[in-house]
Amino acid sequence: MKKAFKPTLYLNGKLLCRLTLGRAAIFSVEDRIYHTSAVVRIHAVNSSEVHFETQHTHYYLNIRPFAAAVRRPPIPVLAACA
């Protein structure tokens, strides 16, 4: 029997709940929230990346802050004078 091909997705985002085998993964990418099919295997979880597999797809979720956000200085807030 031939093994089915699963696509692989590389995303920058964050997990919104704990990964649990048999349950959907829920994560956000920019302003969108995604729900996957059931997680069948958790390959790696560390401070910079989460790699897991669902029934249909392999996911690599980069959870580090975006490089542009780190390089951009904070916007100063000016106080009004009385």
C-alpha cells in the first residue's frame, strides 16, 4: 500500500492552546485564527519552533517574534502639558 503524501506548511505565528494528540491544533498567523484536523504526532516543541503533524498536513510553526517587530523601535508616547 502506498503512503499518502502530506503537504508541509511553514508559518510564523503562535499557538493559542496546548497541542494534544487527537485534538485540533489552534494557532494564529497575523490576524487570522486557524483550526487544523486532529494532531496525530508532535515532532518537536522548543522556544523557537513547533513541529507537528495532523491527519492531512505537516506544520512548522515559527513562534519567535517577527524580525521586523524586533528591529522596529517602539513608538514614543508624548504626554500633554497642562
